[in-house]
Amino acid sequence: MRALVQRVTEARVVVDGAVIGQCGPGLMILVCAMQGDTEAEAEVLAAKIHKLRIFRDAGGKMNLSLRDTGGAALVVSQFTLAADTKGGNRPGFSGAAPPEAGARLYAHFARALAGLGVQVETGRFGAEMAVHLVNDGPVTIWLDTAT
């Protein structure tokens, strides 16, 4: 699975003019299930993000995790993280899991993160979404369970 993790002061996702998920200080997590991914990858990714030390400590160093800060997470499906741009100017997305598997693994990831004690809100899989966020730092980290 792939994720793009952004440390935020706030984030929200809007579908059809209505806010369907939001968080205060914490993480905005864009997630993509790849071909062949399983629930095990979703759980590994959730555990890694939960412990990722990208929040400032009292000395200003990135030394605290979401677990340490008690921050929240907004999790949004993002199949375009599977983009393959090697063969021209139009990205291909064949590396992404099929929609049924993608939806199942996205939901499993969000449940796994919530199971670690994180307050989790989500977007809507497959929907046209407007994502609003204030990136704190900015801090943006790319994670891939395949590497």
C-alpha cells in the first residue's frame, strides 16, 4: 500500500458541498491500495504511520508520533498515488488495486489505524472529493509497504 502523509493543523473533505470528514491537529493521509496488497499491508502501514515521529517535541525537534500527541487523522482514498509516468505524459493507473479490493483495503486501513487509538475520519471511496488542509511545517512523507 502507498500513503502520502501530511502533518496538518486542520483538514477536511467535502463531497457534494457537505463536509463528510475532518480533523484538527494531526495527519491527512492519502491512501492507495496496490495490486496484490492484502490486509497485512494495510495493518503494517497503519502501525508505521501511528509511530512515525514527525511532530515537534518541546525542543522543536520532530521527535513525537501521532501516538504521542493524541492527534487525529483524516484518511482519504487516492488511487492516483499508483500513477506510472514512465511511458509518456499521461499517467497509467494499472498498478492500483481493482476498485472492490481498493475499497476493502482502504476501509481496513482506516479501521486498523482507529484500532490503535487514533480518532479517524474518512472521505468516501470513489467519490469526487474536495480536500482542504493546512499543511503544518510543511511536512509531507511518502510511504510504500513494497519498499
